[in-house]
Amino acid sequence: MNKSPSLAANFVNKLNTFYFSIMEELIAKILEAVEVGKVDQKSPFPPQMRGMEGAFELTTRAIEAGVPPQAILDRSLIPAMEIVGRKFSENKIFVPQMLMSAKAMGAAMVQLKPFFASGAVKTKGTFIIGTVKGDLHDIGKNLVSMMVEGGGWTIVDLGVDVPAERFIEALTQHPGAVVGLSALLTTTMVSMGEIVSRIREYSSDTRILIGGAPVNADFCRRIGADHYSPDPQGAVNYLNRLIA
């Protein structure tokens, strides 16, 4: 009896290989687009990719081609933002490039949001973040939010000038969430300490991460927060250690 694969089986195997290669190519292209900050086809940045598809179009094509949304998150977005965060920490790129990468990641996430809502894509956890009461600065907070979201977490962004009550209200709606406090002004460091204290009174085991220009690891210890990060990637690394 001839045990060699039939022509039909060979055809199916070749077809599967073809589709697999297309999926792998799309995953790689999405990762590249996010890393270099190519948002969509109309975006002029980066110059060497002018007119080419960006994260938005590539993610759309990937979903249409049957690439699992979880694979797009785990194999494209998260690795890309890890690369971006590492480069930023090493001063190989700066805030403008990081913002463009975050925008590209956001463009891809637009396509994935329905799958988060349906439960088809699982996130690592929930991260509540806000700039503390008395401080209206949001660039640092926004960078951390974008990096953490790109790292596979659900973000609850409370905005700026956030009092303790709003952080606690968010915790009641998202039990088990990690809290991030941001500040740029030295005058609002007192507010940060008060918010940590209030959160501890409400939930002593809630993990609290702080960051911002005027704070440091010593201040973090003094106010009873769990971790200080000097940059967005440090925040992502800390959160990932919590679930390791």
C-alpha cells in the first residue's frame, strides 16, 4: 500500500505553510511599525516609511487574515513596547520618538479593544493611574499609561489633579488593581503622601507605584508606597514582576 501523502494532503500542508508565513510576516511588521512609531499609512513619520502601511492598517490586515488577537498583543505590541522602553531608558531614543511609538501602539489597540471587551484577549491586570491632587501635569503620566497598556495591562486613567477619593472609588470598581501616582511639582509631594495613606486605610494590600521628577526611592519608602520608578519601562518591569 502506498503510504505517501496524497496530493490533497500535500496541498493542504502547503496552504497551511503559506498562511502561517503570512501571519508571521504580519506579526513582525506590526512589531516594527510600533517600534519605529509608524502610526498609519498617512503618517509622515518615520520618513523612511512614508506612504507605507502603519500599525493601524497592519493590525487590521492581521485580524482579517485570522491572526489571533492575543498573538498580536503578546508577539507584536508587548515586545515592541519593551524594546522602546529599553531604548528610552538607555537614552537611545527620547520623548518624541517614544510618543510616536505609543501612538502607533494605540492605533493597533483600537483594533484589539473589541476583543478585550469580549474576553478573547486576556490582559495581565488593571493599572489605575493619575496625577495627584494639586498637579496638572500629564506628560509623564501619559507616557507611563501608554507603556503599561502596551505591556498588556488594562489602564484606568483618572487624569490630573486627582484626590484620594477618586483613587479609592476606582479601586472599589476594580478590586485588585495596582495604583500609580504621578507628580511633577515638589509642592504636591505632600499630596502624594496623603493619598498613599488614604489608600492604605482603605486597602492595606493594594500595590502603589509612584513616579515623577521630584520623587525618589527614599521618598517612596518614607510615604509607604511599594515602588518608585524613574521611567516608564521601570513601571512596566515592576508590574510584570507582580504577576510573574
